[in-house]
Amino acid sequence: MLIGRFLMIVPIIALAGSLGQKRIAPPSAGTFPVSGFTFVVLLIGTVLLVGALNYLPALTLGPVVEHYLTAQGKTLLAARINHVSRFTFHASRITHHI
């Protein structure tokens, strides 16, 4: 595990050293300014979009599952209780009853 973790540091440090040795290019017509209002709006929009794409799918699964369970005539709480009651817990093993 340590080898896998620290092995990734070598190319990252090499990349950082390569970028650190580059000369700073003067601004030209194709340079995107990072000190304006447009940059701030795009940065905040990107952060919000990536955050939404990470968390919203998980938040929408609850109501979707509840809809399908309600269509079957069950409730989410009853389905959880039924699922837990299928397992019998012993001191040395867990037995699953079908």
C-alpha cells in the first residue's frame, strides 16, 4: 500500500519541476484573464456543477426507490425491516434465510 501511494509522488514531482522551469509567456490575444468577473463566474459555476453531479444522483435514488416500493404496496421502512429480519445473527456466523 505504501509503494502504491508513494510511487505516484515521483511523476507528480517531476511534472511540478518541469512546470516550474518553464518561462512565463506574455499575455496575447488568446490569453484568458483570471482577474475578471467572467473567470469568477465560470469558476463558481464549475465548482457548483461538479458538486451537483457528485451528490444529486445519490439524493435522487431515495425517492426513486420509494416510488417503486410504493407501487408494489410496500413502504421503505417495511422493506428495511423485512430485509433485516431475514438475517439471523449467531455468535460465530450469520445465516441468511430465504
